[in-house]
Amino acid sequence: MPAVLKAPLVVEFPFTRSLGPVQSAFLTGLRERVVLGVRTGDGRTLVPPVEYDPVTAEELRDLGGLVEVAPTGTVTTWAWNPEPRRGQPLGTPFAWVLVRLDGADTALLHALDAPGPETVHTGMRVRVRWAEERTGAITDLACFEPYDGDPAAPTGHTGAFEDPVTGIVAPARLDYVYSPGRAQSGYINALSGRRTVGERCPSCRKVYVPPRGACPTCGVATSEQVEVGPRGTVTTYCIVNIKAKNLDIEVPYVYAHIALDGAGLALHGRIGGIPYDQVRMGLRVEPVWTEGGRYPDHYRPTGEPDAEYDTYKELL
Ligand SMILES: [Zn+2]
């Protein structure tokens, strides 16, 4: 029984979104140290504000409109967070809290800076600690902190701003340990010997590369290992004109679906060794490995005649 493979895997990308009028006012308010909620038709104030009433689905912007609430409030529930990680609001252990701000009917999720879990309790009074540099983001509210003074008075802000924030970039990050399982482990172990191994479905005979352990069409487990390639055929491709962050590849370049000889579906890889505008469907390619690489760095033309369309059309 081979060793179970596992490795850390981080999926990370910036997500750019536009805000719409309600979220725009809320985040612009934070930049200006004002917390805004939205009033519903039955007189409740929702903080953070939403575009539509969660009960009646009415559009709220035109009903009660935006209303300022106080930067002080009450913890309604909490959870201690002993191990802060990248992207979380405080560098030291802290509590996640739901805070109902004075003047609001709903609670806002954020971090509470507190020395230990014994100092946190439902019902405790807190206030906003503002970030020194504010850009119109939820992190403009640095955190909450314990507070035993009177409720702060709102300034009477209307929610109208000059130069409102209209969009944000929200970094998304998934950081976890991935274990590929039996079928993909066989694939990865074969790659370490520069071989590509898929699995054949016992019912439809299709060879899956990389193997998933089962045929999604027939719904049966696959176990017969089949070596494919190393050569293959470009079945379709695209020309990449946008340079990816952290990828040292000059644009434009070609990314292609490549059906390795003997495989029942295409995998994808970069095409090199040929001008990008000469890559075509049917082009015959072979993998190029770099020293220490775990998978082919790219594929290059073999110099063979192009494959006939009929030989790969089923794989498109
Ligand atoms: Zn099948």
C-alpha cells in the first residue's frame, strides 16, 4: 500500500465587485467614521444594511432609507478565536462577536479585541475602534473594543457622500491540506517517473486522465490503470493576453486542451516552441519537462503531420 499523499494547497485570487447604492453608502460611511443602517417598512433598522427586506423582499433604499446608528453597542453572541490567521482582523487572539449597535435591530459580525475569553460575555458593551487609514472597506472598522461609557450619539448623517466608494477588491483565499485519494495518487506517483497514467472505465472503456476514481457517465468505479501519451493532439486552445500575477510567462501565449494518445479526454497545458499564432487544432505535441518539475512545464510540436479531425473530434 503506497503512502497516502497530502500537501498544502492554497487557492487565492482577488475578487473585484461593484457595490450598488446601499453597500456603497455603508462602506463610504465607514471611511468617514459613520455607521449606516437601512430602515425597513415596519420601522426596523438593519446594520449592516441590505438592499432588500429579508422578510418582505421590498427594496429598502426607497422606503425608510439610510439611517445612522451609534458606534457603540452590545455583544449578542461571540466565539473565541485562539489562532489568528492571515487575513483575519487582529494579529493576536481575539473574539468574533455579533454586535447590535445602539439604534440598530440586527447585529454586525466583527472582531473584538479582548485579552482573553474570560473577559468576553454576551451583553457586554463595546464600541468601534476605527482604523487609522480608511479606504471604504469593512476593515475601516478595525475591531470592537470593550466600552463602559454611555451610548454614543449619532451625528445625524444622511448617508449622502461626496466621492463615494463604488467598488471593492475582496481577496479570496482558501488554505487547506489536500489529499488526492487513490486514483489521483496513482496519477501523481506515475508523473514522478515522467509517465502519465489514467484509469479505464470497465463499462464504456473510456480512459480518464487524470483519473477521478469513477466514471461520471457510467457511475462505476475505475481501477484498470492505463499509460497514455506521452505525445498528444491539441483539440482546442486559447491565446492568453493577460499576464497572470506570479506567473513568469510572457504574453501572448497559448493554453490548450491536449488529448494524450490513448486518453479518453483532454487535459490542459501550455504550448511552447512555436509562435502563438501558428498553434492549431490537430497540432501534434509532446511534453517538455524541466529539472525537478512535477508535471510537464509545457508541450511543444513533435513535427509530425497534424492529426485528422476525425481522430480527436470525440474528445472535444
Ligand atoms: Zn464509463
